Amino acid sequence: MSSVKLNPLQDKPVLDPPEKLRLLEQIQQWGKELGFSQIGVASVDLTHAEQGLINWLSEGFHGEMQYMQTHGLKRARPAELVPGTLSVITARMNYLPRNTSTVDGYWLTQELSRLERKDEGVVSVYARGRDYHKVMRQRLDRLAQKIQESVGRLGYRVFTDSAPVLEVELGVQSGLGWRGKHTLLLNRDSGSMFFLGEIYINLLLEPTPKQEAHCGTCNACLDVCPTGAITKPYVVDARKCISYLTIEHQGSIPLELRRKIGNHIYGCDDCQTVCPWNKYAQPTELEDFDVRDELIFGVKNFPKSDQLINRGGKLVDYFSWTEDEFDLNTRGTAIRRIGHERWLRNIAVAMGNALASYYSQNLSQSNIKNHLPLSNVEIGEIEQSLHGRLNHPSSLVVEHVKWALSQKDSVSQPAQTP
């Protein structure tokens, strides 16, 4: 978040309508040059969103994210959050890695297939490269500085998922897209695979046109959510969301939700990978979001042959990282902020789910192809790896390791290895 303070209202820049239009066109051009996919402008009037925010908070759907409640309705009142704000410049930035194959939705098929390989850990796509907070914030600040240089005295403040800002609602009001039933912003040309950011300014600009919603009767995101976190269209109970559980939640993962997490170890993209609009998702132009080998393959310098390119990191590889290795491998990424302890917690749950999957299925030749069964060797490696963490100094890690090992005995029928 930028430290630059807005100028007092009486010191605000004043432009006539033609000047505002020319400035907006210039801002959009600068935004494109800085790697943004789209730039819009929203007004500061979000009163229509206040009741929904009140209801969501009163239900406790924000879980442990107390910062969402601390600022109250300032989230829906930009001019109260940052006094002097007259307009909000909104921006979105695509984050699919540059080498992503989007032809015929191939990347979606690839991501869905990762969920079937139970011995691999799935890291959310957005977190496989550089921390987006840093990338977005730096580029938004550069854009704001360009505006400041153009109009003279200008006050501004930059945000990107870093303060009590209703980012999706501002995106809707500025025409960056519409709110999908999973509550994420959707765009006809880019799906939902992009980051959002804002610049609060003390310059009054005309809002850009809104987009119509195009979800129709589709409920794919609601139907696929493993934990039922999307309680109804446009409402998410964060306490059940896998992204929240693996990233924001600091304690023990609720027992009733562990089996539903599958092999997600950081975040979850399920509601996005089934969304029909994401067949139009576009790769980024920035190398910042290129995949780091150690985050997708578990190790550096992975041999990316044609046969192995779509494989992911093995749970046992991720689980073997020491704290120093975790810090090194996740340096500069969004993953690092959860820390080594929660990293191990998440992976232990995924390992337990791998054991449960292995020991509960009597695989036949007809379903082997679909379920990608684990071998005795792979299961043995997982069990051995878990046993190796039973003496970990963290009680949180040990609890989840013990639960994982207990999944072998939680099923009555051991699997038959082909």
C-alpha cells in the first residue's frame, strides 16, 4: 500500500470534461504498457453493497479474518477509508503463466487432472510465481506517479488485496467484469484468472461503463466446491473454503473438512477450473508469474520432458523440506507467508487423503485409468514420510500427521494393487 497521502479536497486537481477523457485514455495506455489487462474507473458510492457486507460479517463468514470486520463499513465507503477520495481507478492483471496452453481449454483439463494424482500436491495457479502483492503494488504506484506527473498536484493511495477494500465490487462498478456466483470477478475475454488492484485518487473522473452479467443458470462453481463453501449464489462461507483453510486459517483444520480438501496444499482453483468462461482466460505478458520449478514440481531443475511436463510436485518432496528449504523455495512468493508449520499441516492432510483413497478403493481394470491409482511404493513413501514427522516440535503438525496415518485404518477394505 502506498504511503502517499491524498491532498485535501480543496487542493484537488480540476479538469474539464475533454481533459478528463484524454487523461483516461492516457491512463489506459499507460496501464497497458505496465502489464495491466484493463483499466477502469469507479465512483466512490458503494452504498448499495453495504447491507450485503453487514449480512456477511454478521454470519461470521469471514472466519479468523478479523481485519475484515475491524474497518466495518469503511470497506464500502472509499471516501471514509481514505479521506479526499473522489474516484477509484481499478486495474486487473492476467496471471496465467506465459507458457500456458489455452487452446481448446487445455490448461483447464491439465489442472483438473492434477486433482486425480493423489500423491501430488496442488498449489493454486496464482501462487506458482512471484508474489502478486509486490508486482501489482509496484506497477500501480508507477501508474499513479505517471498520473501525478500529468495533472500536477494529485493525492493517491494504492491497494491490492492489502486493505479493507471491496475490490470485486469496485471492479463491477468500473466495468472490469461482473460478479460470478463464486463471488469472483468474471470477464468475457479473460474469465477470472487475473488479479485486481486500485488507486484511490482525489481527482473526479467519469466512471467507465459496467458489463452485463453472463452466468445465467450455470451453477458449475456451486456444484464442484468440495466443502460446500459457496452456500448459495454470490455468498461464500470462508470458514469452509479450501483457500481460507490452507492459507488464512492458523490452527487445526476441522476434522469434518479434512477429507474434502483432497490434495490441495495451498489454495484452491476448483470453482474457477470448472467455470465455462475460463476457456477464454489469457496468459500474462509478465515473467513474474512464470512457474517456479520447486513450487509445481517440488524440486528445482525438474526434467520437463514431454512425458513429465504435466506432472506436479510429489507430496513426499514437499513434506521433506526443512524450514530453511521452505524459506528458500518460497522466497518472493505468496506461499511464504503461511510459514513452514502450516505448510507441513496442509501436506499432512493431503497425505492422509492419499492413504484413504488408496486403502478404500477396490480398483478394477475399468476404473484404474480414471482414478490413477497409487502403487505400493508410492504409498510406502508417503507412510514413511509421515512417520518421520511424528516427533516434529509443532503439536499442530504432529496432530495432522497422526490423523493422516490413521486414515489407513479408517477404511475397512484395502485396495488391490494392479
